[in-house]
Amino acid sequence: MTKPTILTVDDDPMVSAAIARDLRSRYGADYRIVRATSGAEALGVLAELVLRDQSVALIAADQRMPQMTGVELLESARTHAPGAKNLLLTAYADTDVAIKAINDIGLDYYLLKPWDPPEERLYPVVDDLLGDWRWANPDHTSDVRVVGHRWSDRSHEVKTFLARNHVPYRWYDIEADAEGGRLLGLAEATAADLPLVLVPDGETLRSPTTLKLAAALGLRTRAEQPLYDVCIVGGGPAGLAAAVYSASEGLSTVIVEREAPGGQAGQSAAIENYLGFPKGLSGSDLTQRAMAQVARFGAELVLAHDVVGFEARGPVRAVLFEDSGEIEARALIVARGWPTGGWRWPGSTSSTAEASTTARTPARPASVRATTSTSSVPPTRPARPP
Ligand SMILES: Cc1cc2nc3c(=O)[nH]c(=O)nc-3n(C[C@H](O)[C@H](O)[C@H](O)COP(=O)(O)OP(=O)(O)OC[C@H]3O[C@@H](n4cnc5c(N)ncnc54)[C@H](O)[C@@H]3O)c2cc1C
């Protein structure tokens, strides 16, 4: 794949050389850094790139340029490279113009000049913008392929799991796509094997369980430790936030999530009311940022396990998985959002609803204060039946 382009636009040759040098030293291995010295030249470069089918990841433009300002250029560039991220380099006096551009043209970020040291002022911003761009523009050469029936529930579940975990995939309906039939024949698969999931460089998965699929994709499905300070059930916004606070206090923390991080919010196209994001952000952006923060503080995310209950074991609690695994923790936080059904207790014939709004937390060390989100912690099950 050709490297995506980062285009810098500045009429001052010294500044233009400096920004190109700083960007090249950090991103040169993965991106092509192209310079333009005016808005008109930049639009010409963009037109050329579009005709050659080359993608533009970022346009970094200076605001104060003759003939065409940075904001005017970025607005015009929308027609050439609609998916590119926009960064405006401004002087302090132009801050109001930059803020207005966030609303008017959807400016992604503005950066006050000078940006030295780039490690502190430039790279974190560009990392973030390029991370978002990569997320929205995956490389299709490594796509997973899914072959199945359009109306099959399991095919739908597999596709949803892949999409929610941001795994790019190509879908082949065996009734509509000749390629689907061809892949089915090559795998010598029968109807019972559907959906077939072909992971690049991996084995052919035949009607895989979610756990097996997650493991084949290299997603983490096992906890690294047998015992944690804090175990959080549910990886929606509440669970991810709890993990950040817990891990940032130095507590060993694990999140158990049955589907994908981000919860309901992860499916939102635009969240406008999240504090700190004046322009709003998509649910997948929010999830990506939260996951980066979770990872930075060293909290673990264990996927594809449905928690079905707890078990008291002296000072710790075991979190029990549907598929017989478990994790022990000193404190539990239940953040499973809007429950779609009662909590099922293993060994019980009835389904137990989480009706209580009183947070009854299990035993915990004095230093750990467990909190709950929308769900209360259900009573711990005294002992696991034989
Ligand atoms: C399409 C859409 C758009 C939205 N837009 C907005 C908006 O713009 N602004 C706004 O304020 N709110 C919005 N919301 C609401 C917002 O997403 C929710 O309020 C928020 O996600 C709740 O967060 P949560 O972490 O408490 O629960 P959830 O997001 O529901 O997360 C709970 C997580 O727990 C997991 N889980 C549940 N049970 C188990 C179990 N037994 N074992 C393991 N894991 C389990 C689930 O898979 C899920 O990932 C939107 C919701 C949707 C669906």
C-alpha cells in the first residue's frame, strides 16, 4: 500500500521546513510528508493525489498566508480530501478564528506556534489525529472474510462482534456472491460450518463461538493474573472510566466485557454532550481514546466472557464466567449498563433480577472503595454448587 500523505502548507520557508522536518522525523516511516507554500499550490497537490488514488491523512496549514488563509484552504480542501484530518497552526492573536473554524468548517485541532518541543506540543496532537484517521481508514489487505447466509442469526452476531471490535471484514453472502461459494468449496465446508470465518494467516474457523473467534483474532480473552485488586464487569463508558481511575491509583485492574469495549456509547455516531469535546465525537472515537487511557495505566481488558455470577471466597470474590472460567478480585465493580435480562446464577433454576438499588459490595480492602454505575452489585452467592 502507498504511504498516506501528510500535507504541510506554510508560506514562510523557514517554518515550512521546520514543520516538515519535525513531522518527517516521527512519521516519515509510515507517511509521505509533502510541502506546499500557498493555498493554491496545496489544492493543486491535493487534486494530483486524488487522481492517483492516494490517500491524504492530515493537512497542517498555517493560518496567516497571503491570498488564501489556512481556514479558507482547509475549507476548500474538503472537496479534495474529505476524510483528511485538519490541523491549523496559529498565532495567539488568531485563537478566536480557530475556535470559530471548529464550528464553521469542522476543524479538528488548532495548535499555537511555536510548537517546540515537538515531543510535548506537536506529536501528541498529531498522534491523536492520525490514530483517528487510521481508525476510520483501515488497510483492507488484511481483512477477515466471513462467509454465511444473510438471514442467519449467527452470521449477524459474528459480523456485529467484528464491527464492534473494529476488526475490518469482508462479508460474502453464499446466495448472492460467487466468491462466497468459491471459498466454501475451497474450505470443503458444509452448511453446518457456516458462518465460515477466514482470518489472514490463521486457521479457517467453522461456525466459531465468540470466544474462539476473539482468540483467533488475537484479542485478549484470558486474564494475566489469577487475582486482581479490582475486577470490573462491563466495558462501557462507566466500566472504562472506573478502570482508568482504579488503575491510575496503582490498583491492579481487570475489565471483563462480553462483546466489545465502548458499550452502548460505542455504537453512537455522534455524542455531543461529553465533557471536554466541544465538537462532539463518535462513540468509536470515545472508545478508542478510553482504551488508550486504560492501556496506559496498565488495566487489562478481557473479552468474550459473559459474567454469570460471583462467589465469596473469604476476603476475595470470584467472578464466574459462563464458559467455566473465572477471575478473583478483592473488589468488584458492576458496570453492565442497562441490563437486558436478570443476572443468571449458576446452579439456580430461577433468574435473579437486579432489582435492588442498594449497592451491596463484597468484602474489600480499606484502601479500595468500590462504586457502581447504573447497576447495583448483586448479592454474592455463598458457595458454588458441586
Ligand atoms: C445509539 C446510541 C446513542 C447514544 N448517544 C448518546 C449521547 O449522544 N449522549 C449520551 O449522553 N448518551 C448517549 N447514549 C447513551 C449512552 O451510550 C449510555 O448511557 C452509556 O453507554 C451507559 O454506559 P454504561 O457503561 O453504564 O453501560 P453500557 O454502555 O450499556 O455498557 C455496559 C457494558 O457491559 C457489558 N456487559 C453487560 N452484561 C455483562 C456480563 N454479564 N458480562 C460481561 N459484560 C457484560 C455490555 O456488553 C456493555 O459493553 C447513546 C446510546 C446509544 C445506544
